[in-house]
Amino acid sequence: MEKVKFTLNEITTIVVAMIEQIEVYEISGKDKIDLLGTDEIEEFYNSINLIVNEVRDLKSGELNMLNNLRSEISYIANEYLEDYIIN
């Protein structure tokens, strides 16, 4: 079965939402998350948690810091979530 794919914007949204403690049901990509199988969802969330841990300290309300955060999330997501990213 082919893996469900996400855009980097969707992954960024998921990571930022987790940092801010927003429930999964309020974030973009929820419908795609529901399509993941049990093993896939565990793998996906483990990878998301790795990204959250690496970028949590970068989060700031300033535009420049937000751009840096998005850039860092994209870079790390390409490493950890390669199989889930739409090219």
C-alpha cells in the first residue's frame, strides 16, 4: 500500500500545532492523518516528535523567526519524513 503523502506546508502546520499543544483535530492534514495505518501513524508521529524536539526552541512570534522555523522544519522534515512528502 502506498504511503499517504503530505506537503511541507502541512508538515509544518502539524509540527507548529504540536508545539502549541493544539489538538490534532484542529490542524491541517487531519483527514490525511486518519488515512494512515496503525504502524504508519506511529512512525509518522515519532518523526514529527523528533522535528518538534529539534525546532521547539526556535519558535517565536516574530516574522523572521517564523521564516527560520519554517525553513528548519522543511529541512528536517525532508530528512525524517521523506516517504510522506509530496515532491
